[in-house]
Amino acid sequence: MHQQDQRLEIASRLLSGIISQDRNRRLSERLDDIEHSLEVAAELIRRSVDGQSPPMAEHTLEPRPSTKTRERVIQRDAMPFGDRLQVKRGGSPNRPPRGPTLH
């Protein structure tokens, strides 16, 4: 990768982190952030050329591989609404409803 392209890629990743912290700023307010990101990227490249380790190509902004989850389908026969209501009220769905009571 050409050094200028590498500088722009590093600066864009730095700048995306800065922008995500405060999204309400205007472009005129971001010019200092852009310059700072470019300077940091140039310094990282300069240090890698001086014999230190090169900038890493993998960054945390890359999506992580998805984790596999276990899914289990539970098949249940749905009880009719009237029967469910009767069970909730304390009765049995197979028992005939009570008639009127005398007090």
C-alpha cells in the first residue's frame, strides 16, 4: 500500500473514533480533528519506517465473526382461548361450566 493511502486509511479510522464521540459538531469545528488525525497517522508511519513495527492492518473497527448460538424449536399445541381462560379462572377445560347457585 502506498504511504499516502496508508496515511489516509489510518487517519480515517482515527477520525471515525473522534466523530463518534461528538456527532453534533460542524465541519468547520472538525478541521482541527482532521489535521490532528493526519498528523498522528504520519507519525505512526514515520515510526514504522524508522525500524519499529509497521502499523497493524487489523483494527477493532472490523466486524467480529459472529458467535454460533444454539436454537431449539419447541412445538406446543395451542389451547383454544376459551379453555385457557377457564383454566386461568380455576376450572378444568373438560368440565362443564357450573350453573347458577342459590345463596
